[in-house]
Amino acid sequence: MWGLHQPTAGAALHLTAPAGAGVRTRPGVVVHRVRRLIPGPPDVVQRRGLPVTRLERTLVDAWPLLATADRSAPVIRAVNDRTTTPQRLMAALAGAPKLAHRAALRTLLTRLAEGCRSPLEIRGHERVFTGPGMPTFRRQARVRVGRRTM
């Protein structure tokens, strides 16, 4: 619903519902019951006329459901498109202490907060521009051109 990931054909639809909701898992639909979910604002927003969990919660909840190779792209895209921030995603992650593969998501969010904006930049940050004798780099700098800041 957020347009950040194209599911594969035949993939199950994952729904998040309050713990007391009478919605059940069925073929093609997996229901995730959540104890502290308000079925309205601030936990749920309208997207294309349907109620959906907030973007940050959606990305955190979807993290372990995606194949390892597909996990980072929706998070990076959401930050690059400025639909969310690493800080808001970190806050959502704080609400999921038992999330599978949590450490990997936390590391990705840390790299995004440090200014990395692509898998290549993250790889360079972690494996190329590090180590003994390397100077401290200023990884990102704001540039003002006219009225725009980039």
C-alpha cells in the first residue's frame, strides 16, 4: 500500500489487527494480532481509501517477512523519498523489542542517520573508508543553491 515494495505473485497478504479482532488467517492472508494497536489515529492512517498502519510501523513489521536481499530497499527508498526519517523508524523499532533480525535493521537505520543513501554508500562506509590510519570523514554536507538545500 505504501508503494515501496512489489510483492511476488502469489505472496500472502499480511494484515495487522488488534488482538481482539475477529479476523483469522486464511489461505493467502496472514493475520498478525497486536495487543497495543488503536484501529485509528495515531496507529492507523488512510491510504488509497484503506486503513493501514503508519509507514514506520509497516516497514518495521515487514522487515523479517521479506527475503534478506529485499529488506533494505524499501527502508532506504522511504528515507530517500523523505516519507520518513531514520529517527522515526528507530522510534518504531523501539516498540518491537523482539523483532527478528532487529540488529540488522538497527544497523541500517544508523547508517541512514549517518548520511548513507544507498547500498553502495553503506558498503563503503562499513568496509572501505574505515580502519586504522583512516582520517575522520565528513560523510555528507549540506549545500545551498539559491533557495534549495541539498
